[in-house]
Amino acid sequence: MADLVKLDLHQFFYEKLQQAKTHFERALDCKHTDFDDLYPYMNEQPQFFWYKRYVAWSELLTVVKLAEELEIDWKTLFTEQQVSFIDGKVLQGKVLDHWYPEEDNVQEEKLEQLEE
């Protein structure tokens, strides 16, 4: 029974980590999140996007902290650079600029150039 609970707990946290990561990445990309629905009147405020990213970052750090306390490996979902950002805990400009691996950034730039 204990193994079943442990397996379910690992699966539960794996899903929560994936959701928190996706939520942060959607906020990072200025895409719609649940947070937009909470404060629809704030969308036009320039500081809204920074606050939205900060909330998503805090959520990600909280889920990671809980996973660590339960000795659940969370690092497999992230790149080495992302792990170092999470370990640093502070949401800085370099996190926003370098969250995605470099090859993703190059592909994104090529797409933007094609759209122009």
C-alpha cells in the first residue's frame, strides 16, 4: 500500500511540476493563463505582464520546494540552465531572456523573420 501511495504521490507531483512549468512558460511568452481571467481589467496595464510572470514563477518555486521536501526528483523536467535558475530562486532578466534553450531561441528568431 505504501508503494502505491508513493507512486501516486510521484505522479501527482510530476503533473503539478509540468503544469507549473507550462504556466510559467505561457506567462513568459505573454500567452493567456488563468491569471488573466482573475484580473481581466489589468491586461492593459504595462506592469501586468511582469506581475503575471512573477506569480507563475512563485508557483513554480513553491511546487519545486514541496517536491524537494518529499524527496521527489523534479530536475528531470528541466534543462540544466533552468535548474540553475530555479535553484537561484530570483526572477531576473536573465531568466526571462535565457529560459529556453538556445536552439529554441534561434528557431523562434527564424520564424519571426519569416513572418516579417
